[in-house]
Amino acid sequence: MRSPHTLRRALVAAVAALAALLPGPAAQAAPPGIPDADTARTQLDALTVAPQAGMSGYSRDKFPHWITRNGCTTRQTVLKRDGTDVATGANCRVESGSWESPYDGTTVASPSKVDIDHIVPLAEAWRSGAGEWTTPRRQDFANDLDHPQLLAVSASSNRSKGDQDPADWQPAAAFHCEYARMWISVKHTWELTVDEDERAALDEMLGTC
């Protein structure tokens, strides 16, 4: 007859084995196309440094979003990509889940309190060259799922950032490296300019990688 200690050890082992067979929470996916630090530095060196243009004529309506593709809006798609244990209902509506906000290190448990941030804000893009684009190109930029331009973050951190560039606003220090790589990649992909202070801030942030 087995001793209680032996039975307890057998039970613990059996529970552990069963747990290994069960699916765990889905891992949070990263936005696509984030370059490594060396590539990001090469891209930063290739960016045109120029003073920012003004805001004359700017409107968020000139960057139509969120558009629907494959039955889901861009916002819904990013919520599903960046969240853990995301549950959806009719018409791709995101009903529940959990989101880790890298800007401030908080966990958000309600989709209504999650913002989808444009890494390079729309107004910043306007000042950096997008004011010369067509509306269809601005729509593509505002809904870009192929590059690291969209990220689920806490609404409070997104409000804090506003339309500021890295010279004036930066996320939590632990996210400096990745944020700089994402920002640089977007500006490089979309052929947007950087100003001198912005470039210096990005160079400093890359130094944390």
C-alpha cells in the first residue's frame, strides 16, 4: 500500500502532466516588420533630416480609418493580434481579453480602454511629408498592418503621447529600444523625414538596445 506522501507526489505529477497537455493563454504577438537594432540604425542614417512642415490643412479625416478588411476593422484586427485570450462576437466585435500596454507597463482588461496607437502619429506624418500624399496613400498609412505602425496600448498612455515625436515623448524605459526601432522602420518605409531633435532622440534610444 502506498504511503500518503507517495500518493501525494503521484497526484502532483499527474496534475502537472495534465496541465502540460492543456493549451495555455495565447502569447501576445508583436507588430510585424520590426527591424533589429543594426538595421534600424542603417535606416535611421538613411532618413532625410529636415525641419517639420506646418499643420496647415491637416485633419484626421484625411487619414481614413479604421477600414474593414476580411470582415474585421483594422482596430479589431490589432486588438486580436496584440491581446491574450481575446474573445470575439458577431461582426468581429472584440468582447473581452487582456492587453499588456508596453508604453506604461500596465495591463488592460477591457477592450474599451485600449487604444490602437499609430506609432508615428497621423499629425506627425503630416508634418513629415504626408501632407503631400493622396488620400488613398494616407488611408494605407493609417491602416498599415504590414509594418510596425499599429500597437494596442492603454488609452491613458496614448493620450499622454498625443502627436509628439520621440524628442518630446517616450514610453517606459524598458520599451525604448523596440519603440525606436518601430518608429524608424515606419518613417523609413513611408519615406517620411525626421527633424534634428527627433533624430538625436532616436539615436539615443537605439543606444539602449
